[in-house]
Amino acid sequence: MQSVPQVASPCIGVCALDSERQHCTGCWRTLEEIRGWRTMSDRERLQVLKVIEARRPTAKH
């Protein structure tokens, strides 16, 4: 049986919360998403990746 690779973390090593503490300015995840990443299923991780893609253009810099 072939194992399916886990969905990789979007972390790029630039860990800093935005001024409103809504998300990380490196990976765009919220603290809740970051904390939960290790225990999420691949399906949940893929959902988070979709959410952060939608979040990215609307985030304040």
C-alpha cells in the first residue's frame, strides 16, 4: 500500500503576528490554525490552505 504524503505546512519561518494579531505575516494562518496544524487531518489542512489563499489578498500589511 502506498502512503499518501502529508500536506506540508505553509510556514516559511517568518513568524510574526500582524498588528491586530489576526494572523501570521509569514504563513497567513491564525494562531488557532497554527496551533491545530499538527493534529489536523490532510483534509482539514487543505481547507486551511484554501482559507489562507483567500485571506492573503485582503490582509493589511
